Amino acid sequence: MKKILLTALLVGGWSLGVPAQELTRKELQEIASSFVKDAPTAALQNVLTSEANLRKLALNHDLQGRIDHYFKYRVNVKGITDQKQSGRCWMFTSMNVLRPAVMERFDVGSFDFSHNYNYFWDLFEKSNLFLENAIATADRPMTDRDVEFFFKTPVGDGGVWNLFYNVAEKYGVVPQEVMPETAHSNNTTQLRAVLNERLRAGGYALRGQVAAGAKRQEVAAAKVAILKEVYRILALCLGEPPTEFTWRYETRGGELKTLHSTPLDFYRSIIPEDYSPEAYVMIMNDPTRPYYKVYEIRNYRNTYEGVNWVYLNLPNEVIKRAAVASIKAGEAMYASCDVAMYDPAQGVCDPEMYDYASLFGVDLAMDKRARILTRESGSAHAMALIAVDTDENDVPVKWQFENSWGPTAGHEGYMTFTDRWFDEYMFRLVINRKYLDEQSRAAAATEPVQLPAWDYMF
């Protein structure tokens, strides 16, 4: 009886009424014989066994030269940033959306923020949040799903707009010259490895203290001792963040000026008056869940006291109308997508850019919902949405991102994508609520449905 139960648990298929079984010799012969090596197949095999770059072979040449980089409506942006070997696209994008207004305010021809400054505080605050999570879940086993999630990656580069908002609201921002990039902000892998090793050990030790009955103040003191070491690691690799600064800059007219400020005062001076989650909302197209619902991802933030990732799920057509209105008003948007079907040589994205189905003679078709649920697709990269081109009826035909991979990536640092690609691979925008229709604004005010940070979408 035990053997039968174990077998049922292992194969799982019995629970659906479908007996599971191993491949038979007959089935293997049938499968192998389906590969007929005729002359075209032999030629294709010769090509594929000699060329490792499948994207090169599957590139759809019918699309070459058909998609231009001209746009009817475009936000006035200038300059391309470069996140180098880091996962800070969400931070770069959040700042890139603000850059045009800063250049206008200070009458400068170019400007960039110090991403290193905010990266320092992002990692530091994430470290504190991880340790607090370790303490809060100390009564659960290490195999608990939340605990596993926390310890798998105590801190990482990744994030979304609310993380920038949280850390900027607390620590402000500074110009690039005030705290320049370092080797470890440009290439973050080894720094994060050291931090995570220290944090895992620290979180494990704090769990032990709680289990042993230590008083809260004792645990809090132990946490601060760990954070002192975290600060030391960050300061050694990234430099110490300033509490006040002097910034000298030259205007477009050649006038040299000097600004004395604090990071918070500078931040307050350059953001829109209504820059907050009350005015700006993240909207997302997730066809796996009901539309016109608000969702909140628990514990997806960086500062302990900060706001979590919250989004309103909307149909693509509603998102597009709002995005067009924002671009026409001259406001770029934080955007996030799956960088799929992208040809870096042209700087163009289209669902038919790579024809793997014809190359291999197999069916790879899945709709967006299926790709999300099977983990084939998900939002992986943030960029600023800055332009839209429309037809004679003002219906979108293509869009453009301002990327943060440097000026040599794509089309001079920009990425053009067709409206069909928007439907399939665009996921979310951060937009001023005033550009949403009445139904969407009403939905945005409803109570959010709670989702775990380890949900398939995040």
C-alpha cells in the first residue's frame, strides 16, 4: 500500500486521471523516425551545427528597413545613460524621466544624476529590510516559502519605480559629479556576492537569537552591528554618500554657476509638485488576472517604512490611450517590458523579428497569458517611454524607448518597437493619473489585492 501511495505521489499524473508511464521503445522509434533527413533538412543541419547564433539565422529579413525611427509625438529628451554591468535599469529609468525638467530648470545642455549615490542607499536599506524580515519570520522554519525567498537573495540590483521613490524621498538625489560611479557600481556582481554572504550569516544569527529568547533590544543592537559592517562594505566599494554638496555647472549660454545644497533639498527642487504615489500610478497589462483591479506585492520595497509595489491592471488599449496623452503633454514615462524579439543592429522590436518556427519547422506559438504563466515571458528591463508615431486616424503604429545601455546600443541608444510588440511584450508604465480615463482612475482608488513577492509575475 505504501509503495502504491509513493508511486502516485511521485508521478502526479494519477490525480488528473491520466496514468503516467515511461517512454516505450516503440514510442522512441516513432519519435526518431519522424526526423526525415532529406536534402533540405541535411542542408539546414549543416548550417545549424556550424553557426551558434540562432538569432542571426532566424532574423526575419522581410522586416529589414521597413520600420523607421521617426515619430509624430516625442518628448524632448537629450542624452543617453549607461547602467554598465548592473541591474539598475529601474533606477536609471526613474531618473531619466526626470532629467529633461532638470536640464530646463538649470539651463544646461546635458545632465545626469548620481546613480551611485542612490545605489548606495538602496543596497543599505534593502539590507536593513532583509534583516528585519529575518527577525519577523524567525519562528518559521527555513523551508517556509517566505523565509526561502528572503534568504535566496537578501539584496539585489533589481527593482521598480516605487523603490526609487522610497530611497529618493528619504535620502534625496545628487548630480553625477557629486558622487561619480565606481568600478563596483558599474559592475555589481562581486559587491552583491559579498553583501549577500554577510547578510545571510547575519540573518541566520538573528534568527538564532530570537529562538534563544533574546530581548528585542538585544536583537536590535545585533542588527545595527551587522548594518555597520554593511555600511563599511558599501563605503569602501562605492564611496561615502554626501550629506551636503557644492555643484558647479555651466549654462547653455556659457555662464558658470555654483549650487550649494543637500541631497533632499536638491530632490525637492527638481521633482514635479505632485510627484508621489497619490498622483502617479503604475499601470500594468497582465492578462492572467482581472482588469481594473489594484494589486500590491507584499514586501516588495527597499526601505522598511516605504511603499510596496502597487499596480493597476488594465487592458492594453486603455494603457495606450493614456500613454499617448502623456507623450503629447511632453511627459516621459517609466516603462518596463520583456526585451524579446529585439534586433540590436536596427534598434527595433517586432513580434515577427525572429522566425524560429520556420527555421526549425516547429510550432512555438503562445499568447501573452500562456507565456506569463509558463515563465516564458516576464518584465525584465525598464526604459523611459518617450515617443509614439500614429497613422492618419491618430492610432499608434510604433513607439520608442530611451534606453540606459549607452549611446552605441540600438538606434543611437534608443529602441523603436511596433504597436504589435507593445501588445505582446510591454508590461507596465508609471503615469500621472490625470491621463487615465474615469473608469481607470476610479479603479485605481480601490483596495489592492495582496500578492506574495515570489508570485510568478515578479
